[in-house]
Amino acid sequence: MTERVKVLFDETRLQERVAQMGAQITSACRGQDLVLVVVLKGSFVFAADLARRIDLPLTVDFLGLRSYGDGTETSGVVQITSDLSRSIEGRDVIVVEDIVDTGLTMAYLLDNLRTRRPRSLRVAALLHKPARTRIVVPIDWLGFTVDDVFVVGYGLDHAERYRNLPYIGVLEPGPSATTGTSGAVGS
Ligand code: IMP
């Protein structure tokens, strides 16, 4: 089967927005003991760009999550597959997440992190799909809202593919192409 990826946010737009988010975090978090908690795998590209736009001392840690569902839908049952390497007690945590869809994953994660007694706990999410919200979670810094479509690229995958696209696009069935601004990929 071939698939096309229709560009939703191109590289320039992503970089501009991530720079704005970094500047906002920089002015809001001065003097704090910042740790970015990066949710793997989908957030690795966003986190790498965001971290370089935050002009403050900080550390970075990673947390692997697996949520169970039918492929494009989470069930809200979440397992930590790889935990943080250090304690976050007393620290100012910013969870860096690629996308908040139903909110179930983030709700679980925030509950879990809260038990570790950080001084503060905030969320920077690149994307949010408000139409699919099942649990409202606080998002302190948000990149873009998206409609109820399945997006890939810039870290986000479908069956582990497309994470390396430099833009975010919508996966659509159709003939593949190899070049062009449509961003078509596939095999
Ligand atoms: P939630 O628990 O429904 O909010 O889902 C959160 C997780 O589902 C995200 O961290 C992503 O890994 C995945 N996810 C949700 N929507 C998409 C999408 O459109 N593209 C790729 N992954 C998605």
C-alpha cells in the first residue's frame, strides 16, 4: 500500500513556532531548577529543537511510554517502558510531549510524576487535538491545534515510520511520489 503525506506545518513554520515557545519558556522560567522530561519516542525531534531555544540552564531526561490501543487510538492504559534516570523531587519539571490527543496518556503521566514531588509540573506540547479530548489536561505552552486527523513527521510516527520527516503532515491513502512540495513518501 502506498501513502501520501500532505504537508500541514512546513519546516519554517515549525521552527518559528518552536522558537516562540522557547522564548516564552525562557521568560517564564528564569531562576528555576528546570528539567525537561521528554516523552519517547515521538517527542525527540521537538524536544531537541525546543531545548536549544530555551536560553536557561536546564537538564534533560527521558521517559519511555507505551500506551495500549488499536493502532491510532489509545486505551488510556499506559506503561512506563523506560523510566527517568534521576529524581525530579523539588525540581521544576516541563513535560515535553509531541501531541495531546485524548489526553489520557498525559493525565496518566502527570499523576505519576506528581507522586515524585517536583516543585512544579508543567507541560509543553507541540500539538493538541481538542476535538478528541476525553480528559482535559493543562497545557502550559502549546504549538498548534490540529483537527481530528492523524499526523506524522517531526518525530511522530505511523507504525514507526515517518519520524524523520522535517515537517508535520497528514497521512492520506493514495499514490506515492518521490519528490515535490506535497511531501509524498511511501513505498
Ligand atoms: P492520547 O493519550 O490520546 O492523548 O495520545 C497520546 C499519544 O498518542 C501521543 O503521545 C502519540 O504518541 C499518539 N498519537 C495521538 N495522535 C497521534 C497522531 O495524530 N499521530 C501520531 N501519533 C499520535
